[in-house]
Amino acid sequence: MFTFDYQKKLLMKLKTTLIATLATTILTACATTAPTEPDTSMSFFITDQNPGKGANLGGLAGADAYCSSLAMASGVTGKTWKAYLSTSAENARDRIGSGPWYNANGVRVAGSVDELHSENNNLSKENSVSQTGAVINGRGDKPNRHDILTGSDANGYTTASTCEDWTSSGKGSAMVGHHDRTGGGADPTSWNAAHGSRGCSIANLQGTGGDGLFYCFAE
């Protein structure tokens, strides 16, 4: 027969084992269900300079590469960047992934493609900043740079105004949006479809109130 001391030691051992098992189970469950912290590093910006040929960006491939080069120069790596530009064969909204997107200052500008193209987005002059986090000149600033190339309608679908699918710096016109959500045109408060540009050259883009800048999003 077991002695009292032996029974007591056995119960203590069982108790210790049970507590350890429960603790391991709880820690495993917490590790499994703990929410993943969102990646708030930069995934959206406006180019702070035009590549140099007005609306001739080298097509979508050239524009995407320019987005990537600016992001990398700002220290953001490991992301696939797409220019928010439509062409005759592709819609801007279909190029940029699913979100959410954050600017260089950690501010969320939209959580999804649908939110981006709704009144619930967080796009404004203060939030639509460059890859360095700098505010881009808007209406009332000198020079005004608020016309942002998109070639898109308000929902992010292609229009006829794409400067020959971003290969022309001469003939044609580009649909632009107002990053500061103000100005003139058919829809002055639209960030992506305010009006058409005067032309595709850098001089004509500047003459309309822009500087050949465009939006970049990480997929």
C-alpha cells in the first residue's frame, strides 16, 4: 500500500504536470490567434518629379520602374510597385493590388480598391505626399503641381486620354486628377479624374496646373 507521503508527492507531481500542460496550451492558443500587426510602411506615394519626358513615361513598364526606383531610393524595399495609370488595354484600378495602402508618414489612405474609389478614402493634399513624405504643391502654391496623371475615370477605368498609352510627349491629352481635391475642370475635387490636360509635353502639363507627376501603389 502507498504511504501518505508517497500519495501526497504523486498528487503534487500530477498537479505540476497539469499546470504545465495548461500553460503550454494557453500559450500555443494565444500565439495562434494573436492578430498580425499591419504593415504600415510606405505603400503609396506621388512621384516628386517627372522622369523628364512629360507624359512619355516609357509606357506602363517605364512608369512602374520609376515608382520602384523612387521607393528604393527612399529605403523601401521588398515591394512590387505599380503606377496608377490606365491604358487602352488596362485599368489603373486593376494594377495596384488590394490594399491597404499607407503613405510615407504612416497614414492609411485607403483600405481597399473599393474604398480608394469611394468618398471614404483618406486622400488629401496633406496625405497624398511624395516618397519622402513631402507635401506636393497644390492650387494656390507656386508653382501649382496638383494635376496628377491617371488616364482614368473616377472609378479607375481607362479613358481615351492616356497620351498614347504614356508614350507621347507631343500630341494627345492626359486625364488628370487633383491631389489637393480642389481647382477647376469637370470634377475639380476628384483625385483621379478632374479634367484633361492641355497636351502631353511637360510644358503643356505644367500649363494646365501640373508637373507630370503620378501616383504609385504597392501591390
